[in-house]
Amino acid sequence: MFDSLRTDPTFHPSPRLAMQAERERIAYTALLSPDGSRPDALAVVDLDPGSARYGTVLHRLDMPYRGDELHHFGWNACSSALSPMSGHAFVKRRYLVIPGLRSSRLYIVDTQPDPTRPTIARVIEPEEVMRKTGYSRPHTVHCGPEGIYISTLGGGGADGTQGRPGVFLMDCESFELLGQWEIDPGPQKLHYDFWWNLPRDYMVSSEWGLPPQFENGIVAEDLLANRYGHRLHFWELRARRHVQTIDLGANHQMALEIRPAHDPTKEYGFLGVVVDTTNLEGSIWTWYREGGQFHARKTAVIPAEPADASQLPALLKGFGAVPPLISDIDLSLDDRFLYVACWGTGELRQYDVTDPMNPRLAGSVRVGGIAKHTPHSNGSAFGGGPQMVEISRDGRRVYFTNSLYSRWDQQFYPDGVPGRQVLCHAGQDGGLRLDDNFVVDFGPDYCAHQIRLQGGDCSTDSFCYPSA
């Protein structure tokens, strides 16, 4: 049945079938110029262990402008195209849609005919984004059944504070901007990440802050006054209307990455909260639907680590501790392991979330960190800490980079965050080990952010059918 629906062999009806697919051979990694002196770029990284160039950059595609701050890019189409609601019968996973968070510019990058040498197919200027959507600062790209969804962190005006941010839609074949997604936005005023359960017909979104709160670095006064985002929003997907808000408490500042269970029969997911302003801990929350209502519960905490003030940047000297700063989370396709990037302390944690209400620490690696500056296991220096995480479809390889956002990098890591991409091997039943032979060095002129794997990955695809 499903073979007749598959216009692209990288589309998979269920998470389990995706896990059985061919392993990744290349990655696309966003590179940022931390001082804006050169254009940002897209690196193509060799992931084939049988290749003579394993763990190196095969090609670099430079953008035509400076100051974009490339962020959470995604595919034009993915496994959600197998949904019965899909309006694009012959679409393929071919193009990368790359947002410039600072510039509000969008790049459409063609990965064909040679996936190792992508080219720019189209540039959508910020004026067009604003004119057709009313939004600015595009942030996260997700492919849905009927098109491309792009979240934003800004509204109108030069500083992005005139009107709320939201989500807009783009046609996945013509790349025309279709307009705002929301029909009834309810009380939602801030935005960050979003994702959904397609058959259950709901979407979840989270909150960071408005552009003046992040574009020039973290605003300490706003953080201490609990003015960053701390709410989850739930939406009826097809009706495009807001249905419920959950406030996590104002002290739980910056509710960022959302990771729903991949199997659409499971109505739960996870959220990472950057910092609790009462004690500097980070936290993982499990949200779920029960009795027709959504609920959220704090299910794991990661404490701050004491440190001498001489080891700390100016922003943290008065606290005498390093917060974990949970900047990313990612969930394996079998919904078994949740990976938590603690960018501040330099730790990547692996939790067994077989019981989503009781995450159990199953593995950990340390590299980088604000105070410890832990070298890689092969002895090489590592600036920053574990940041954007991407998991192979089979769940055995976990890749991560080390840059959060250029201005925040400069605040928390004043010595610089030279771009790195590294690999951990994950045990079948848990446990993590850094690969000594895989450390991609992008050089001192670039920071490294989002990773996408050829053929799809764990933070890209959403599935329409259960795992058998």
C-alpha cells in the first residue's frame, strides 16, 4: 500500500520504517560569521566512515550577503508528505529552506543534482517576508503535508516589536509565501519552536523572547525580572486556532525546544527550559494530553555547577556557578532516548524516556563548558559546549555543534567559539562515547549551528502512521 504513495524513497510512513533506512552519508551544517565580517555559509560534511574524507568538509556554499545569522533550517518536504491530507503528490525532499534570523532573509538551496555541491536556487528578501506575512526574524522550518511552516520571533517594525511573532506558510514547490498560518492566535505573544501530531490534529509552540531581548545578547535585567518566555501553547492544527496555554511559572525562563513523540499514537512530548532564575538549574518537562486537556510536568532537573568567579564571564561572576543552559533537546525515532545539550556546563546528557514521566539518566559526555573547558576525548580544544543536536535515523550516532547565537557566544564564551562538529556513538541500551576520529574543524572564522542529515533526521520528519 505505502510503496505506491512514496514519491521519494526518503519518505517513510512510520518512525520504525525510517529507522531501517540507509544510513546517512553527508550532513549539511549552518556556519555563522560571528563578527559579520563575511557571509554565513552551508557546509557539506562527509559522514561516510568508508570515505577517505570522513569527518571533513566536502564543500562550502557561501551566502551572497553578510549578517544573516543562519538558524534552524529544514527540508521543503519530508515524510509528512505521505499524509492523506497532502496536496503535493509528487514533491521530493530536494531543497533546504534556510532562514536568516537576524536579516529576515530566506534562502532556497537545491541539493540536486549533486548533493555534495548544493546551489542557491532562490533568495527571498526580508521586505517580501514582511509584506506577505507581517512577520520578521524567521527561525524554525518544518515540512508539513500541505507546505512549509516557518516560525518567526519578530513582528513588524525595525526592532520586530510591532505586533506579535507567529508562523507563516510557504508553498513547498513554488516557494511562494502564502501568508500567516494562524486564524485565531488567542493570547500567544512570544514564539520560538513548534511541532505537531498530524493524525491527532494538534500543534505545540514555545517561547523565547522578542528581538531586543536576544539580538544583542541576553538582557540580564529582563532575565532576572523573568521577562523571557515561560509558556507552552497548544493549537488545533486544521482549524489553525489557539486552544490552550500552560504557564510553567515565570521563573522557568526561555521555554525553547519542543520534541513530540514520533509515533503519532503517543500523545506526549518534551520541552527544554534553559534556566530557573531561583537556582540556575535547567529542566525537562513532559507535556501530554489527558481527558481532552493538555498538561505539563517537570520531569528532570539539571543543577548548576559551582565555579570560581575567576573562571566565569562577567555575566555570571556574581553567581559563583555555571547554569547548564539547556539549549537543545532531541528525541530518537524509537521515542526511547532524549538527548539534552547543556551548553553552559559542557555536557551532553542521554535520558532513557521509555517512561516519559520518569526520565532516567543513561549516558553522558563532557566537552567544552564555560568554566571547565574540557578538551575533546582526542585531546583537541573545544570552545563553547554541546549545542544543536542531531540523531541518526537508527539512533546509533549523535552529532552536535557548539554555537548558540553569535552575540550570546560572545557573552558566555568571550574567548571565542571556533566552529566544531563532533560525533557520539550511542549504545543500543544506552551509554555515550565520543568518536576520537570525528572532529570537524570549520576554522576560527565560523561558528557552527544547525545540522541536517541527508535523507532526514530525528528533528526534521513527522510521521503519519504508527510503528508496527
